[in-house]
Amino acid sequence: TPWQPPPRSRTDAGEAYTPERPAAEPAEAAAAAGTAEAACSKPKAAPRPRKKALSETEKLDALLADKAYDRAAHFAANSPKQELRTLATVQRFGTLPPATPGE
């Protein structure tokens, strides 16, 4: 027969490995579990409410309200979903009051 390395553990030899532990009394086991649980567990913080993602129109409205016309125009031209590349958006920019220098 060809040479084979010896098994490294009992599971390699085909036997199921079960660690030997002394049986604990039910009261002792409950006390130990409670102590370990109390030492390891921290109170869980309440989950943060998720912010609702703004639609492209809402983002454009916010930029126009802040009078950031150059950023609003850039956002409308490069809108990810192409929702703002419409004639209505162009007309909306035409109705805006002129920006004063420095704004």
C-alpha cells in the first residue's frame, strides 16, 4: 500500500469530534449565560431614519431657490436621468430674475 500521512485529528480518522465538557447544573448555566451576555452586550441604538432622496426636480428647485443659477444650469444639462433636459426647464430659466454680480 502507498504511504499516507497519519490523521491530524479525530475527525480525519472518521470519528466525530465532540469536546468533553463537564455537565453544569441548570441554575449555574443560566447564571453564567446571563453574566456573559451582560458583559458583552451593549444597548442597541435606534436606527437612524433614512433621508429621502430628492428627485432631480427637487434638487433643481433647491439650487434655483439658492440663486445658484450656474450650478443649476450645469445640473440640468447633466441630469443623470435626463429628466431636466426639456423645453420646460429652459423656459423656467428664462423666467428667473437676473443674477446680480457676486451671487
